[in-house]
Amino acid sequence: MLANLRRRISILPSFNINASHSIPFFRFSSASLPSPLLDEDPQIPSLNSVNSLSKSQLQSLVLARYANGNFTDLVSNVVVFPPVLLAACRNLAAISCNGSDPGQLSSLLPSVSKRFLLQELGREIRENRFDIEAACVKMASPMNRGEYLVLPNLKLKVLVEAIRMVLEIVYDERFVTFSYGGRIGMGRHTAIRYLKNSVENPSWWFSVSFNHEKFDNRHVDKLCMFIQEKINDKILIDIIKRLFECKVVGVELGSFYFGRGFPQESGLSSILVNVYFNGFDKELHEMRLQKNRESPKFVSNELVSKDDDVFYKPVKIYAVRYLDEILVITSGSKMLTLDLKNWVLKYLEGRLELKVDTVKTAIHSAVSEKIDFIGMELQAVQPSVLHPPVSEKAMRARKKYLRQKEVRALELKNARERNRKKLGMKILSHLFKKSKQSDGFKFENQLENDVRKIVSSWADEVVREFFGSLEERWAWHRKLSAGHFLSLRHIRDQLPQELVDSYDMFQEQVDKHLNPIKAKMALEEEERRKEEEEERKYAKNTVEDLTRLCIKVDAPVELVRKAVKLVGFTNHMGRPRPISLLTALEDADIVKWYAGVGRRWLDFFCCCHNFKMVKTIVTYHLRFSCILTLAEKHESTKREAMKHYTKDLKIFDMSGNDEVYFPTEREVKMMGDRNLSDPKLVDGAISLALIRLASDEPPYSCIAHFCERTDTIVYRVRLLQKHLKVNPMDNDKWVKGMGAIHGSLNRKCLPLCPDHIHDFYMGRITFQDIDCASFVDVD
């Protein structure tokens, strides 16, 4: 027995991803990998040294189960593996930690062991004994009596995350290129970049609009059938079906829940949606390739006629799908687009059995009509709209700036010459004193070298400036060559030949170094080349403006303004106003809440053409609404609040140090199209407020994933729709396209540590990153 125990423990060092010998671990048979660990006694102390797998190691472990075109038994051979479950825990903890406590990740295994044992969890899953229903918490909605919100506990979240990680490795490389959402590096901004850079001359387009529909049993069966085409695993299919039956995982088409950080979301839903639409994507991709093959191929010189007025526009099909939002674009005729639309509807309604809103799924002209997609407005425009020519006012401002720049350069030059004169006089005075004190110019070598360097640098700069100025060279050339008596022939004949030759050699050197004709000709040639380049560029832009169309992406400013008014940032006249609900918060929490909303809007719409309008809304409406809220809380005036907090909304901590959470005006001004990402919408930030409880509650553990801190504060959730008494399904009173948190979380209490409440207010973490099932009931 002791020998068997030693044999099992000897395997464990190969799991250390930081060790140099971690790669040979994959030489083991994939069928025998989990068995030694799952059969061990959970009380063995050495198991606490197991480390999580890296992504490359997990990928190798999954690919080891690939044979004959299918993956087999991924749950019993990969998911239940304790290092894989620990990697899932690490993913959840890394998101909720968000850099606030890096030491938390290094000591993750003890924190996990306090909640559950990885070996026991893996054994339950492998033997199909894991009770999913017992790991769920049902929360009844106060308005809809028969509606429940089902939340998974932390143990079930780890299982869901482990399955998501495995499915991501299986499917991510098999999805088509225009499938965005739920994938690493394939978010909203990446989709927008594709639309702006790759789509040329769009003529017609349509977006598929689904009726509000939840996945029922037939959709789940069809989803499992699609999974079984690539994965042969009965346990995985059974777990997915039970997750849908318990409503832990749900897919709602036509809703506004995906990718917004709502508690009713699931981390597994996005990849399941991509799997469900994968067959549709591949069929549409084949149609795109077929249309490209049908278009005739021409060499570039064959397209140019003698009059240079032939432009070839091939018929192309473009498609972008972000989860359940589908956009199809064509550069051909309307009949082609109509046939394509009919095929799309037939496939979605027939093969996938989905309900499509045929009225909203209509064909629109890409030039004359805007279309809504992934929360933004798209329209086909000429390139001059995206890059307008410089106006006369801007040109005058540019010329004024250049003149001011020349004046400043001249002032610096005069100041430099004046300083050189002073320094030269000091050097001469010093040398004169040295010569009077001694019999000659005898001084130290170091001083002599310094003087030589200074004078040499001055001389070199003067020579460079002289040869760089055509006027100076012209003046000296005229003085040294024009009107001299030695240039007269009858004078030259009477002079010695040596003097005449010396004069001619001198004139040759003057012409060589001071004659500005060649430099002037080169300067004129450069100016002529620049003019021709500008004319050529202007002609090219004009032709492109008449023959080419590209996509302009705008933020829906009207919807943003409506959201600003709905939440209470502005009054009915559009002017900033305070939000009385937030006066119960601390000053720092008020600023953080506004900062979280503003930064999310700026991050989401930074790729839009009218980003300046969003900057104005954040800089003006949100900033002054925050100042007015702080003034109302302290019963002071707006001027006094601005004097205390400044326009940058500085908050002072207990040590007297100022901290800035809200983006400053300079920071907002410098923002633009930055790194591509998949930002979360602002819905989850503006639709709730966390109010700190005034009563003293017993210490609770922080409900962020695997957070061990007990210095928590209990916050009560106050939802926007409950505060305003508005139904989110009412499009007349609610903002179109804006989601809402499930009403069952209203007035629930959540204990959070200072770091995680800071991240929650700033929008860095959402309800998806905390264990909402561990809420506290406080009367």
C-alpha cells in the first residue's frame, strides 16, 4: 500500500506548469491520466500541491482524445481531471480578482479546498453522481409569481467553466472567420474593424431579427445532435441537457442578455450558440466562396482602358454574425440579395427551427438607409465622408500655426546667438587674463579641449545654416564674382599668369560652393513634385469618392441620450441633474459609479465615427450630474462642490492623498480607436445601484469567486426598473436594445470586500464574476 501511495505521489511533480519538465507529462496515455488521482483518498496531503494546467497543456490533453475525426469521452478523461478543474477555478478567480489581489491566485488551491474537494468533484462527475439541481438556487421574481431565476453555486460554476474551456479548444479553430462573440480575440470591435476595412461597395443588406424565443427541448436535442457530430461523449450530452432542464444554462434569442454581465447569463451560452449556428455559418461561407469563384478574374492592366474610365466591381457576399445577431451584405443586385435572404430564412426556420421576424428582416439600401447591428448604426458612404478634406478655416489655422512656429524658431535662433556671444566674450576675457598672468597662452589641456569642442560645434552649425540658406549663398556669390576688375580681358592680359590662374581657381571654388542655381533648381523641382503629388492624390480621392463605398459606423446618439434621460443624468430639457438615489453612497462610491458608466460608454463606442458626441455626453452630462449629486448629498451649491472636488472629481482618502476615478477632460479628449476588445455594454452598470447598509452586520466572506477576505461590507441591490416602476419589455418607456437585470435580485444583499466593490463600481467585474447564489437575506 505504501509503495502504491509513493507511485501516485511521484506523478504529481509533472503537473507543475512552472517546472522545466512539465511537457513530458503528455507522454502518458490520455485514458490513464485521471485514474491515479481520482482513485486516491481525498485526505492525502500531497494532492494539495497540484497545479492548474496551462492552455497549451490543456489543448494537448484534449487533442489526445481525438481519433477518426471525433473526440471521445472528454468528460471522463479531461473535464474531471483535477488540474483541469483547478484551471477552471483559476479562470473564475482571475476574472473576479482583476489584478486587485494578485496573491490570491498564487494561493488558489487552499481557497478551493475550503469550499469543495476537486478530487471528490471529479469523481462525482465521472460516476454521473453530481446533482445539478442541488447545486442550484431558485430566486422568485416579486412581480411575476411563476417566474424564477436559477443561479448556480460556485461548485457548479467550476464544472460549467471546465466544460466551456474544453468546448472552446474543440470548436474555436473550426468556426468560420465571420463568427464573432464568445471567442478569444473575436469581439465587437474586431467585427467592426472587419466591416470598416474589408467590406467594399455594399449595395444591399439585411439583418436577421429573431422573435423572442427560449430554447426548448427540441432546440436542445438539435444542439446535442450537432455536438455529437464532433464529440462522442454521453456524459457531456447528459450534463448539457440537465443544465438546460434546470435552467442554469439558457439561450434566449431576440433578447438583450448576451455579453452584458447579467446574472441570468451563463458563460457556456455563448459557445453553445456558436455551435448551434456553426452549420449555418459553413453553408453561408460556401455560398460566399462560390460567388467569388463565379466572378471573372482580371489582371489589373486589363481593367484600364485608353480613357482610364473603366472600373470593375465584382459581385461579393459579406456576412458577420455576433452570437444571435446576423448581418448579410451584398455588392450585387437586389434580386441576388432577395434570393440570399430567402435561403437564410429557409435554413433558419427549417433546419434550425428558429422563429424569424420576417417584417423586421427586410432588405435595405446600404446607401440611403441605416441599419442597426451590435448596438451601432451602419451606413454605406463615400470615403470623403469618413475622411473629409481640410476646410478653409482649418487651413487658415494651419498656416497661422506654421507662422507662429517660424517666429518661435527665429526667436530661439536669436537667443542662441545672443548666448553664444556672451559665452564667447567670457572665453576671450578668460584667455586674455591667462595671457597677462603668464608669458603666453599656457593653460590646462582639459580647458583647451573644451574650448575647441565649443568653437568647433558653433562653426559647424554656422556653416550648415549658411549652406542651407539660398539668400546668404546668393549674396556672397554676387559679392565675390560680380563686377571684379580681374574679370576684364584687357586687364587679365597685362597681369602675371600666376595671378590670373589663382583668380580663376578662386572663382571655380566660389561657383562650386556658393552658386545657388543648382540648389534653387533642386528646390523648385521638389516643390513641383509636391504639387504633382497633391494633384495626383486629389484626382485619386475624387475618383474613389465617385466609384467606391465604405461603411461608416456611428454610435446611436439618440438612444444614448434617451438612456441618459431615463437613468436621470439629465432633466426633460437635457441639462444635468442629480440622482437622489445615489446620495446614500459614500463620495468615492458615487464617483466610481459615474466613472464605471462613463468608461464603459467610452470603451464601447471608441470605434465609432461620431465618437466625439459620446465624449461630449460623458464629459458634460455625466460629470456635472456627479457634481450635482455630491452637492445635493452635502447640501451645498454646485460652485462649492466644484471647488472641493474640482472638475476632475478628485476624492481624498484618509491619508489626504487625492485619487481620480472619473476620466479627466484631457484623458477623454485623447481617447480614440484603441486596442480591439469585446467590451461589455453599459446596461449592467446603469440599471442598478449598490446601497451600503447602515446597520452593523456580522462579518461575511466576500462572494467574489474564491475571495478569502472577511472585511466585507453588505450592499443592497436597487434595480433601475424597480426604482422607476417601468417594465423593461415596454419599448415606449424603456430604451430600445437596453437589457435589464432580472427583477428577483432587487433588494438582495451582497457582501463584498473593498477591492471587489471598487471593481464592481468601475465596471471591471459584473454579476457573472461573483457568486450571486451566496446572497444574504437582511430585513
